[in-house]
Amino acid sequence: MRSSNLGEYTVLNHLRFADNVVLIAKNEKELITMAEDLRKVSEEFGLSINMAKTKVLTDISKFGDIILGGSVIEMVQEYRYLGQLVVFDKKIEKELKVLRGNAWKAFWD
């Protein structure tokens, strides 16, 4: 994408993977704008954002609530995206434990 303004695009292709979307923003204001643009454009095409599965992960300490479509998006300290744990601290022990467990499971199955 060239910018955070999704409204510039009129043709959408390959929506079959649209359920795995990550928005990366520099600050709270930019994230709010991007999320609202995504919500509006999605609705134009008959799509909706599942608020139960939508999360905010940030390393900014003073980050206010993000409200999208009248609902507050849950703030989390970690998130599993496409099978990988995403965290901002450098503690990767939890992810390594999962990977080791999956490797042993594959070995013994």
C-alpha cells in the first residue's frame, strides 16, 4: 500500500485472505485513522471487522483506547498472528517452548 488512506483504492483483489490484516502505525492518531479507513472501505464491500478478534498491541506506554465502530478494541501484551507469537519485549521463551513442543509432536507422530 502506498499510504494509510485505504479510500484511495477502488479495486480489491484476492479478498480470500482478508481475515488476517495487520495495521502498523507510528502513533495512536495514525492507527485510529487507518482502522477507521479500513472499517469504512470494508463496509462498502459488505465486509465487517470481527471486534472479538481485533486487538491492539503497542509498545507505547501512554496509548489511549482505540474505538472502532463504537467498540473499544482490546489492548494486549502479546498476540499470535499466523501461528507466530508477536511481543515487544525480548522474552521469547514462551514462543520457543511452543516451537519445541510442536517439533517433538511432529517427531513422535
